[in-house]
Amino acid sequence: MTTTTTQVKHEVKDLALAPQGRQRIEWAGREMPVLRQIQERFAQEKPLAGIRLIACCHVTTETAHLAIALKNAGADSLLIASNPLSTQDDVAASLVADYGISVFAQRGEDNETYHRHVQLALDHKPNIIIDDGSDVVATLVQERQHQLADIIGTTEETTTGIIRLKAMFRDGVLTFPAMNVNDADTKHFFDNRYGTGQSTLDGIIRATNILLAGKVIVVAGYGWCGKGTALRARGMGANVIVTEIDPVRAIEATMDGFRVMPMSLAAPQGDIFITVTGNKHVIRAEHFEVMKDGAIVCNSGHFDIEIDLKSLGEMATEVKQVRNFTEQYRLNSGKSVVVLGEGRLVNLAAAEGHPSAVMDMSFANQAMACEYLVKNRGNLEPGLHSIPEEVDKEIARLKLQAMGIAIDSLTPSQVEYVNSWTSGT
Ligand code: ADE
């Protein structure tokens, strides 16, 4: 760990990368008008003064703007990476050197370093934890019970993290409030759908430079991320197959115009496979065996467990890096399977994650969720809490305003009509 003269703690790749990082952070800011307004308000009102906060996020240009908002708010904060392959080293450097924010994150860090950073973050004795995937909260409740009294609450960014928090609550270990940022309308409708849709294809294209038009793309999972990915893949001219385990989502995918079938039938047909289920081993040995020669597999779900890479490694006679983020596994049969981004989030490993315009709303929710936790300190029950509707709607209003889009409002007689039940047929 290094401490600079200004007491900013850091473990980043190279502080000399800061100028490039700063330029990229400023560029992203152009597309983040909602968070900018929150940064400005926070600088005046200091709603997080005296609060120790840790954020475990993908260290990107967009996260930089969240970190700046938290700093403006007066929080004593520290940022760590939420995934070993998602850190943008120039951004990490700039946050330390230009913005005076403590960061522990290096692209390509090994699992041991990743977990050491989680411990270092918890050593900061946080009152609030911003989590993306719930690794920090899971570590806190298992290993640091003596720190629970300090905790005001946590905010969770992603579907996988929300599933883990629900399991923690069920098991009686989530003893503090957790703000469900993922389920805010202004988060998942845009970030999970359009963000994942665009950035996943961006990652595939940057890693492979292949044409998507005419390819058979298999999307595993038809949650919000799967919906966005299938939609955008079709938009690029691909022939899209969806696999699902949920019958309602399977009907939805069918009526949205996609072919739906089990992975066992999709495996021999696909050119490209994208997993976005949140579950493990969605693509496994029996599927690799029947894939076409040269099939490409990648994952855009939170953890690198959706593709059974251990089995693929055991089936391979040779593994060769053929491009950046692209590894070719040669199988006994003579066929090959190509894996992108080591099975980690392909949109962050091979591209830059979701575009700033959607992260604007996601991180506006994060910032306002932290403010809400502090304002309601001591009054919130343990367990998951929705982002209040007025916060969600306010973020949508600010976004529309920034986009220059006006909408209608109800006339007085319409208000009366929607509030009455007497006028029917
Ligand atoms: N998750 C997905 N895309 C992201 C981004 N650009 N920044 C931070 N977290 C993300």
C-alpha cells in the first residue's frame, strides 16, 4: 500500500497514467448530467459529512463520477474493484492523483489481491458499503461481526448481489438495511437492458472483430440483461436463440420473436453464446462437445461461473491466446471453442462497461440511496428496501430534462378521473 503526501491511500498500477484517466473521466461526464447535478448539490449540502464509506465497484470513468459525488458529499471514502478484470488503470490513477480519492484496484489483479482489497476496505471501518455483487457485505457478515455496530446500511448495484442479500436475510445474518438500487426503475430498465445490450456486443466486437450479421447468437437467460442483449443482437442482424428456465420469460422471449429451446438443442446451432443468467455452469461439457468448430462463448453475468471453464480446460489439448481477451481451446475431437475475457464480464473485460448515459441514472440512485440511508439512520428495518418512488421519479425527471424531452401532465379532470371508481361504462 502507498500513501501519498495528501494521505490518499492507494494500490494502483501507475500514477503516471493519471492525465489520460482524467481526460477520459471528463469525457464520460458529458453524458452524466443527472449525477453532475447531484455532485453540485452534495458539494453545497454535504449530506455524508462524517460518514466512512467504502465502494466496491467496477473502477471505470463512470464510477469515477460516483466517487466524486461521494467526496463532494463529505464522505471519507475508499474505492476497491468489484472484479479483477474490470479496472481501468488510468481512471484509478487519476482518482488518486487528481481527485484525492483512495483507490485499491489494478486490472488483472489475482483473486488473492482482490480479497485482500476487500479486507483493506473493511479495515476502513465503514458506516456505509456500496457493493456490486455483495462480496464486501458477505465478508463483513461472515468475518467482521464486531464491525456490524458501525454499519448504517449498504446499497447494492446488481441482480446477483440482490439475490445474495435476500439469502443473507433469509439466513438471519443481514442485520442492517440494504438499499435495492438494482430494482429501481431508473436502474434496471436502462442499465441492465440497454447498457448490457450494447456493452456486451461492444466487448464481443472489440475482442474478435467479427461480423454479427447472419450469425446465430444464443443468449442464455431472458432477465433484463438477456432481453437487452437479445434485442441488440437482433438489431445487428443476428439470428437469436434464447434459452430459459423460467416458463413466463420463455413465453415472453417467444412472443418477442426469438426462438426458444434448451441449451442442449441450441449448442450445436450457435456461432456465439452469451450467458446472462446469474447461475453456474449454464454451458458445460455436454454442450462444448456438440458445438460447431470455432464457436465463441462469453459471459455477461456478474460472476465467472456461468461457463464451466474447468471442464473445458480438462477437455482441451491446447489453450492458445489468439487475440487480446480471446483464448482458443483445442479439443480432443480436433474442434475448437473460443472463450472471451476468461469467462468474466465480457463487457468490462474486453470493452468499457455500460455507456455513461445509463450509468448516470444507476449511480444517481447509488448516491441518493446513501443520502437516504443517512437521513433515515436508525429508522430503517434490517433487510432490503426499495429506492423510494419519489427518488426514482426525480432521477427520471432530471434525465428527461437533460435530454431536452418534455412530457404531458394530467389535467385536473384526469386527476379526478383516475382517483374515482364511480364512472364506469
Ligand atoms: N457496470 C457495468 N458497466 C459499468 C460501468 N461503466 N461502470 C461501472 N459499473 C458498471
